Amino acid sequence: MSKLYLQLDDLRTLNTPDNIATIFRRLGYNAQSQLLDVSDLNLSSRNNEAIADSYLIADQGNGGLQALLISPFIRKNKTLNY
């Protein structure tokens, strides 16, 4: 198996789901940027409300690696309560 390297410029392109999937493909993963329905993630309703978009980036199948990209829903001027 050949060694795969990332360069700093590769990391600068990680600004879209498609570009993130491209990096995973270059690293040898079965990758794509497939938009997921947030409700399919089986999270609590509070967590679902916090997610703007979610993508399946890599899926090695059979219970192997799955990489998800989750974009948070950002509310301006909202105080966080912990």
C-alpha cells in the first residue's frame, strides 16, 4: 500500500462537503458528500434543532468507518445555557 500524504494546501480546501469528501477519497476511503436527513441520526429533539445540515462523507460499510459532517445551526445573539 502506498503512503498518502496531505499538504497544507489540501487543508485549506476543506470549505465544502464535496471538498472534504475529495480529501477522504485521496486517502483511500469510499467517500462522497451525501446529504442526510437529520432525523435519521436518531438524536434527541434538542440535538436535532442544533443541526443545520448533516452529510455522510465516508462509509466503509459492514459496521466499519462512517465519517459524518455535521454543520451546527448558529443563532445570533443567543445565550448558551449549560
